[in-house]
Amino acid sequence: MIVDLTGLSFFGSGGISDMLVATERAARETRFLGYVVGNNRSVVRPLSVIGLLDRLPIYATVQQAKAAATPDDLSGVGVSSL
């Protein structure tokens, strides 16, 4: 699954917590999960401040996230925009 966060204007602790839970679940179930943040400071800044920017599957574009996934990862899966 690819989650596009580029349209968010606010990203707080609830969103960060949901990201962590979803990322752990995807890893446990060996499923692809990528977050597209682009240059959205509302998302990039909090993740950077708490040290998660380099620890989560973050991509600048949907195309980069798709390139990181295998074809099986993306079969029947779309992009979810929040």
C-alpha cells in the first residue's frame, strides 16, 4: 500500500502513532507500505524532529514508492491519499 501524505496541512502525534502501528503491522505481515511525503513540511518536520524520517519507508513521490515495491506488492493495490 502506498499512502500519499502530500496533501496534509497538519500531522500530529495521532498520525505518527498510526504510522508506526501500520508500519509494524505491514512488516509483520510482509506487506509493502510506503508513505509519500514530498516536501510537505507539515509531515517532514515532525518526523525529522523525533528521528523517524530515516526509519520509516518514506518516499518523495508516488513513482519512487512504486519503484521500491515489487509487482506482487502492488497487484490490486492503489494509492491512498489523505
